Amino acid sequence: MAQTMNRLPASLVFGLIPVFLLSACASTPGEYPSLARRPIERVTGTLTPPPPPPAPAPVDPAVLRSLDSLLVHVRAADAKFQARAGRVRQVVSAAAGAAKASEAWSVAMIALAELDAARSEGMVALADIDAIYAASRIEGEPASEAKAAPKASAAAE
């Protein structure tokens, strides 16, 4: 019985909680700063436009010849790849479900290897174009021709 006398009724406790919470909101309005714009927040000043980019330097004719020859290699490798792709699809679909190391499986694997070899010829030429682009960027020369070469090969496909 001594314990029940020390407890406050629950309704009194729950009734006082909103009173304590609302008392925190009661304050004088002069204590807080104004929400109006301060002078520092106003937009002032002038904007100077950036200088125009410098004109591109002339491209070395040797680089252009190299890029043209690499693009010829890329297009030839792509044509070789496209020509072999149809036959490889037929061989691979004929070997579907065949056991490993069977004749059909072996023929399909060789056909895939030939197709991969045709693909790698083009990738080597594209890597050389990337190397020309990287070298020209490192040297600070314009690289627009090397950058445009992969796009030109993709557009030709």
C-alpha cells in the first residue's frame, strides 16, 4: 500500500506533458533574428565571360596518315569478322548439345577461335588509335582526329 501512494495518477502525468512541451514554444518574438534577406545574400557583382578557346594547332600529316591506315585496318577486320560471324553461328548451333571433345564441339571451338582472331585484329588497330590519342593529349597537341577515328569506324559499320 505504501507503493501506490507514491505514484502520481497516469492522467495527471499525461496531462502535464503537453503543458511542458508547449511552454518551450512560449517566448518573446524579439529574441530571434529576422528571416528577411541580409545584404550579403543579395546578388551583386559582375560576370566576366571566359576567354574564347584557342584555335586548334595544325595536325601533323604523319599522324593523319597513320590514323587513316589504322581505320583501313579496323574496317577490314570488321568486314572479316562480319563475314565469319554467320558461319560461326551455324557451326555453334549445330554443335549445341554435343558432348565436350566431340567432333562438332571441336569444330565449333575452332570457329569461335577464328572469329575471336578476326575481332582481335580490329582491337589492335583501335588500341593503336587510342595510343595516338593519349600521346597527343599528353603532349598537349589537339587530339580531335584521334578522338573522332573510333566514331568514324563505328559509323562505317
